[in-house]
Amino acid sequence: MRATFLIIIFFAASSFQNVKLVKTKVNDSITLSLPQEFSLMTEEELNRKYVSAKVPLAVYTDFSKTVDLGVNIAYSRWNAEDLEIMMSFYKSNIMGLYDEVQFIAEAVREINGRDFVVFEFLSKVNDTEGTTIDNSSISMFVRIQYTIVKSKTVLFHFSCPERVKDKWAPIANEILESAKISKTL
């Protein structure tokens, strides 16, 4: 009985590490590799989970609906040369969105021939309105990366509960490092 339990634990643990990524076409100009289990959120799921004036281009989620990857395009006045300025502006915005933010990484990095502003952080939102059972805070691991293409800001946003960060952080890195944007955006 104990041996069977250990085998089940071993296979469950190893399945977390062997997430198969599949190249996914977000639109005619953007591709990235996503876990095979991810699916595109329905409009109803988007409306329930994300309150926003502008609907994202696409949001993909895992089967538990707790791990999300969003892609968005916004017209902006930023130029590609403005990434450093944009980085400080967006960092300030991020800090204003959450009750607590602990930055893990913040940098301008080249990914597939494009410079991206990359932020990785742990965020905490305190439940001041009683939306959770025990009025506790909600802690998330987040990786956001931005780039500018033809006066458009392209944003990739990965998030998962902090409790599963150790599993998902390396996978998030693989996903977001696979992002490709064509010159025709």
C-alpha cells in the first residue's frame, strides 16, 4: 500500500515538471508556446474574472482556471527607444494596482530579436470587501512583459497563485521567452 502511494506521488510530481508546450497562434502577428492543457477563455469567463474597459486580445487558462496567460495590444505614444522610461512608468503603475508588491526581477531583455520590459513579482491584494471566505489576502506570482511595435504596446501577462509559483515560474519563463511578434503587426 505504501509503495503504491509513493508511486502515485512520484508520477503526480513528475507530471508537474513535464508540461508539454504547443506553438499557439494568438493572431496573424503573434505566436507563443502554451501548455497543451491551456484553453482560450470564453467571453463569459473573461467578464467574470477580469473587469476592464478594454477586452484583451486573448486570455488562456489552465483547467483549474487559476493560471492565466493574457495577451493585449494597445495603441500608444511610446517609441521603441522609450523602453527605459516606459519601465519606470509601468513599475509605478504596478505598485499602485496591489496592496503589496515584491519585485523579483525588472529588466529590459531581448526576446526573439525584440527588446522587452520584463517584470516578475509577487503581488498581494487584501480582501477588504469580504469576497473570500476568511477575508484573507490573495497572493499571486506575476510575470509581465511589454514591447513596442509600430507605436503599439504589446503586453504579455502571466499569473498564478503564489502557492504554485515553484511549479509555474519556470514554465512561465518558457512560455514568455517563446513570444514572437511579426513585423506586420
